Amino acid sequence: MSTTNNNLSDFLSFHSSSSSSSSSSSDDNINVGHDALDQLLESKLGKELTRSAQKLERIHTDNTSDQNRILLEEEVAQLMDSAAFQQMNAQIIQECPLSLLFPSTHGTAAAVENRREDDDTNITVVGSNKKSREEASATTTNKPPEAAGGATSFSLFDLMDSQKGAFTIPPRIMAQQVIDADQRDNTIAMNNSNDGTITNAVSRSFNNDDSTTQATKNKNNNNNESALELLEQAEDMEDLSPDVQSWEQIQSILYRGLMNTTNLEERRRYFKVHKSIFDKCQRNIRGGGGGGGMFRSQSWGLTLNIVGLILSLSNNEFDNMNDGQRTDLDLYWDSCHHLLSSLSRLAVEYCTSSVGNEKEMERMILGLCSILCSDVSSCVLAMMEPMAGWFEVWARFVGPSRLMVILRVSGLGDVVLRRCESRGRNEASERLHGMLRQRAVSSVVLPTLKDLEESNFLQSLSILRVIVSRCGAAWGSTGSIFSCHTSTSSFLSADGIITFDEVQAMLGTKPQSLSVEEQKKITTRVVQPFLDIILLAESTPGLVDAELEELCTQTVSLIQQQGWFYVYRC
């Protein structure tokens, strides 16, 4: 054949005429056919072959044999991935006879047909890349299973049955289940304190009673789980809070679990449940669960429970602890960290929502001020956020007059003023530092006692600055903020955290009237820490952070502008 075959039909016509010759020359005809196929490849992919050859020739002298082999494989792979090759490959598979594609089977038509039947994969031209072969194999091996009758079942129920329980739905935990379980737990605890065999015998008798239906037995088996175990399995917030009364009982159960001092492991489990339920509420608030803002009150209630936990730990186990008393420092630390995280998320939610929890805002701020009045809690929070930015944010959620009342009732003004005067040094810082040293790990760098004191001082100074900036305009009543101190235990009641009505009753008390001399003394005490920082920065350049010096300067300037303090320089 003198001319090059420019298309597949010319090549096939040539192969047909060559195959019509005598069988004695069949091998020669096959060779001639492959030569014609080579000419077809060159006519169809001549440009690509020339480009690849020139590229390999240019880099041949700069690489080793192994590198040449790798480059050649890459070029071949790119060539076979080209659109022209893929189109020609598909056309050859469709139109070429099997005797050409599989020369070893030529001879009889039966042999050719047997080869076709035995081949389980899609036929590809010799020399196809590995990717094509893998795709062809996957096409064959990943066929859908067929039923015994030869038809494939697309039933959803058949698919679920074939998965053997992979689609099982977790059980729903309803609020009433948790409430009933808590009552049963309390009854068991009371009975076990007298005779531990009574309740267990009654339970076994009920489960073994022949007259009891199977549904009742299954329900009873589920009810054998404790309230804590049910809460750990809860997934849907709507099931836990179908109405206000049910959620109040659930919140009370959670709070009492946090107050359990006899079982520290169970106490920590209740804390983890708090975090888990809070995250579920937040996912719904952000819209991820489709609930919008329907669980805002639940988020606030859970955060108030954490406030009560921190106050309880501070009052009963840290601030007033005796030597050798067992404490859970990890839980204490985690609670403070979770509180700051929760406050940040609640603040963002409150700022962006059209309707917030204005009714609960004063109770929340009073609880936060009570925590800051605790020396140990304040020191822990100072190590996490020395500038007390979270307090500045929340102090802006109420008006100046109400904030002054909250500060006066909680006694926070007098507490932070005393901490500023002592430069953050107190017995709680030393005790906390000693507890950290006892739990020290070689790979962890512990803060020094000086670090704790400086963080405590900086936090107190920041809170004092917020008080001055927010309440400074009310000249006549500001002094009362720093004149008295109320015990932080008043925020906790026998049944938990004080109610909204109890908070309003506390905030309704009238302040003490101060004389002009008393106001001047308080003036001197408040402004002195800021002046000391400014004088220290002037006397020892570089010792005081520039931003801290600027904050102190602005605070003193604000005091002078408002005119409610008589300011002088020492």
C-alpha cells in the first residue's frame, strides 16, 4: 500500500482485503495489518508523537537512564490521555475485528468467540494506560447485586436489611424519662441508705412478673438507666425541653449533679453533659439544626449552672478549704475556661439577635461579679484573660445606673480596689501556685508566683478602668460602689442559683450616703493605681507596656474631664 491510511475505514478495508488471501499467508497478513495500524496512529497522532519525541530528545543528555524511563512513561501517559487518542481508541474497539486486536486467537471463529466470552473486562487496545484498565475493571466488578430471580432490587427496606443495622436510629430521650429516672435514683439512694436489698428485690420482682407485658418490660429496662446515663444519650433538645416546666426540672437535675461532692467522677460526667447540651443549643441557635433561636433560654440556664458550680467550688473547696481537703482542680480550671467560652458565644448571640434575655441579664452579671469577688476564681480567670475583656463587654449590656447597683450589691468595686492596692498579692495566689506545683508535669512550663500576681493586678486594674468609664458620670453615687462588700454566697440558695425575683429584691436595697470627705478618700484610692503605673513608666522607660500606659493615661484624663473625682499627682 503506497499511501498512508488517513482514517479507520481505509485501514479496515485494507485489512479485509489482506485477510481474504490464503490461510498459509495469514501471519504475513496480520503483520501487514499492524503496519497499517501504525500508519493510522501516525496520521492521527503525528503532531503529539513528534512533540513528545522532540521533548525527550532535548532532555536525553541531561538525565540518567532511570530518569529517562520515568519521563518516557509520563509522556506516554499524557499521550494516551489526549482527546485524539481516546477518540481513536474507542472507535477501534467498536469497529476492529477481534482477530486484529488479539492475534493469538486467529485461526477459527470459535476460538475468537471463546476469547470474547472468557474476557470479563472491557476490551481496550493494547498499550492502553493503567488508569483505563482500572476503570474498566471497576466497571465490571462493581456491578449491583442481582436477586435470585435475575432482577436487581432497589427497595429501601432491602437496602436497610442488607446493612444489618447500619441505619438504626438512636433512641429518643424524653424529658419525662429523665425526670422519672432522677426520682427513682433519689428513691434508691434513700432506700440504700437504710437497706440496699429492698429496692433491688422490688425491681427484680417487677421484671420477672409473668403478668407484665413485654412492652412494659422493655420500658422498664430502659428506665433502669440513671438520669445521668439518659442525659448522656440525649440528642434532641426539643425532647429535653418540651415546655418551660420540664426544662426547669432538667436544669435543676443538671445543677444538682454538679454539686455532687461525694462522687467526683460522676460530677465530671455531669459537667461534660453540660458542655454537650450547650453545644447542641448553640448549633440550633446558629440555624444548623433548624431551630433558630428557640434554645436561647436553655443556653443561659446552662451557663448560670456553671456560674453556680464555680461559686460553689470557690466557697466550699478553695477559698475556705482546710489542709488535706480533697479538691478537683481540673474541674475547677475546666469550668472557668468553659465559662469564658460560653460568655463569648452568648455575647455574640445577644448583640446580633433582635430579642435577647434582658430579664436574665442582671442576674448573669451579678453572678459574674460574684465570681470575680472570689480570690481563687479571679486569679484563675486572670491567668486566662488578664485584660478582662469579657467583663467590659458584659458591663455594656446594662445601663450605668443598674451596673452601679450590681457592683455595690456584689461588692466587686471594693474587692478590685484592694487587689490593686496590694498589686495582686494575696493568699489565694500563693495557694493556687502551690497547688499547680504539686500537679506539675516535667513537659509543662508552670507560671511563677510573680506571673500570677501580675495577672491578678492587671485584671483588677482593667475592671477598675471599666467601672470608671461606665459609671463615672454619676458623681453622687459612685463612691458607694467602693464602700461595702457583700458575701458572694448570697448568689447561691439552698436549691441552686437565686431566682430572678430574688435578684431584683437584692438590687432594690438603697445605698449608704457618703460624706464629702469619704468621697475624697475613695477618689484618692481609685485614681492612685493608674497614677502609679504612669509614674513607673516615666521613671523606668520600657518597663511598662505602651498600651497599658496609654490606658492608664486615658483613664486619668477621663476622671479629670468628668469632674467627679478630685485628682492630684503625688
